[in-house]
Amino acid sequence: MNSIIDKGPFAPCPAPFNMAAHVLGRASAQPDKDALTVMGRTEDTHWTYAQLEAAVRGTGTGLLQLGLKAGDILLLRLGNTAEFPIAYLGAIAVGVIPVPTSSQLTLGEVEKIVGTLKPKAIANGASVPSPLNGAFQRISEANLSEMQSLLPCEYAMGDPDRMAYIIYTSGTSGRPRAVMHAHRAIWARQMMFDGWYGLQENDRLCHAGAFNWTYTLGTGLMDPWTIGATALIPEDGIAPDALPSLMKSHQASIFAAAPGVYRKILKAGAALDVPTLRHGLSAGEKLSETLRSQWQKATGREIFEAYGMSECSTFLSASPKSPATGGALGSVQTGRHIALLTEEGIAEKGAVGQIAVHRSDPGLMLGYLGAAEDTAARYRGEWFLTGDLGILSEDGQIHYQGRNDDMMNAGGYRVSPLEVEAALLSAPEAQQLTALAVSDVEIKQDVRIIAAFYTSEAEIDEAALEAQAESRLAAYKRPKLYKRIDAMPLGPNNKLRRTALKDFL
């Protein structure tokens, strides 16, 4: 038996279609229900479905009044506030293409993105780095707030295959790539409702991430709103150890976070009182069995894990109806068509193969913006190659076997080592290095960091390298450890064996 899993057909996306209209499709039937609660330290902020839809459609009107039109690009450089998803949906509502970006990006990183995208406008928070001048309009947070009270826009309906938004991901080339997604991508996310979340209309889903993280945008906001549930997001700056108390007081029924957040919550080792919680969700990086066991002991609840990527959200997962077994990632979601590939073809059951998604998947990206060759390189025939390895067991579960390339995982963000190395090597002090390589390494159980290893004839000023990283790279991309070694680990063909760098710790 080979490793092809076809979980059957999924209802096609209707046409004409608009992603924002789909997300807010339940608003008119429950106008007074809480769509979003921002959980504060002393006071909460509530958005009903009526208020949310009015703000989104008012923002759409405001963007049109500024002269933006369908197909124009709006770069989102906003902080961890509700204005972020409202601007995101407001743009999509009228056919403007939003590009959400992390507020952690440095000015230099943003300038590169602006040079690639050539956005018509940038929505910019006061404390978020963004270019001051350029051939684009600047939209302040105050401007966005004013737009929310404007008359509602009409939804721009059209072909579900047309582009809706762009997100950035680190590529194996060392250059972050712009991933283009169609309006139909939100339709495909319904596969996760049963296949991962166990999501219902009466759920109150608490997501630990920031508004401007794509994991939060999808799992924490778009999906609960699509089904008519309530999203709970912590106010900016609330520490992970405060989340259990907030979940209890806000009667959260589902909790979603990256493994690192679970680790911080469990650090004290005490039992957690979360009486209304049914289960937790994890994505962004592989969840260890130790963390899973600790959470179950502390709460009496399970964590259901999912695997996906910026190019196709999640498509493998465990769920309340189909829990993972034996440390597996989980099963293929209903509606997905997945294979494990070797260089020769389809892997046999029980053999390692590269996880691949069929080209027909409605959640799969349109491609990389301005990079047709890079897009084509990710396909083998009809299969999109993820770069991750897995094994299909006899019971239909897929067990993760690591990366097929050198991509790093830093707290749920995929980071190219080439991008980090290029930033460090541009420092004047780097001239004293004879070699430099970075990798993510496990420094203790379940804790991975990015580390920079270098060779040099004499000791160098590591603080200068740290300063260079701070000026050129977002915080999650920066090495947390610098280590001088005698020689780089090389293979028979004289290529770097990046995975061997961990042996120098």
C-alpha cells in the first residue's frame, strides 16, 4: 500500500464570492452577540457582530474614498489591536489586497517588502517601523478608526480564484517570499472546523497570539467569526501565565497557542483551573509529548495539534473526533488529497516521504508574487512539495520526521538560516570571521533557539553581531546564542552539515 490519502470531495467554493462577506455571513442573524472580546488587565473591550461588520464595511468605504481600488495593495503595519483584522477584512471586502506583516520587522526588512510590493497605501501604527516617504499613501490608526463609522461598502463579489491577500514567509533562498492567496482559501478553512478544532457556534475561542500574526488571524478570528462563535484575544502585553485566569473568567471553551506559550503557562508546574475549557489547539511547530502530557495533567484536557504552512494553512491534524496516536501529527482532514513522495515516486506505508498537497486543494496558494520559477520549483507534477518529511502508519496517522531542507522554526515562525546569515555577515566585524552558520538548536527539553556558530582566527566582539542582528532582523529571527567553534561540520562533498552544529553545544 502506498502513501496517498484522498479524503474525498469537498463542496466547491460558490461563485461569485468574497472572503470578507463569507467571514461575516452570520453577522446579520446575531447582531448583538459578541464577535470579539479583547481581554484586558482591568477592563475588556467588546465588539458585537453588528459593530464588527459595520466597522469592516465602513473601513472598506474609507479605503475607496482614499482612491484605492480593487487589485491595489495595502500593506498593514499595525500593532496588536483590533484595528488590524478590521482593516484586513475591510480591504478584502472591496477587493483591495491587504498584506499583514509582523510589527517586529525592522525598518530595513519593511523597506525590502515595500520595494517588492510597491503598495498603493500603508496603514501604519504610530509605534510600528515603516518607511516615511515613498510612492504610497499613509493611513494612520486614527484614519482607520474614523473610517469605521462611515456608511457600509458593498461587498465586491467575483471569481473565488482571484487574489484576496498576501502573506510573507521565509524561503529556502534566504529571501522572504510573498505568498498570494485566493478568496477561496477561507472556504477551504472549513475543513478544519471538524478536522482540527471541533468548533461550534456557541464556542468561545481564546487565542494567545497577537492580532497581527497569521495564526491568530485565521484560527483566532476568521474561523470563529465564520461559524458565528466568539473570539477572545488578550490585550497587548498580557503575560502567558495570566491566560488561565482570563480563560476561566471569560468562560473560554477552546484555547489556541504555539507550543512555546503552553510551555510558559506550565512553567510553575501547578494545576490550572479552566472549568469551561474543552480542549487546546497547537500549531506553528511540533508539540512535544512532554508538553502534551504536562498540559493534560495540569488541566485534565487534551491538546489537538495541526500541521500546515503559509502556502496552505493546515491540512493534517488531530481532533476531538479523531485524536492522534503514538505521537503522530494526526490525520488528513476530510476534503484533502495528500501524498508522501520519495525521489522515485510515492512512498510506501511505513516509509519516509516528503509531505505533498495536491494542486487541486482549494486552500493552496496561487503562487509566489513575482516569482514564477520559485513557484514552479515547489511542484512535482500535480503535487505541491512542503519540504517536510513524514511517515504514514497503518492506522492512517502521519508521523512528522523533520525538514527536508534547512529551514528553522523559531517560536512558530519559519525562518531561513540564509536570511539570518546574510544579515550578520553585513556587519563590519564579520570581516574577522572565516565562516558563519546558523541553526535552530534544542538547549533544553522542548526549548529551541536560533544559534549562530562561527570560526575566526581570534575572538571577535559578539555584541557587535548582536547589534547588527537587532538592526536588521525581527526579534524572532535573531540568534539567541553565539558560539565560536574550531571548524564547521562538513560532509563528503564539502557542504555544511547544518544539523551537526548542535553537537557543538
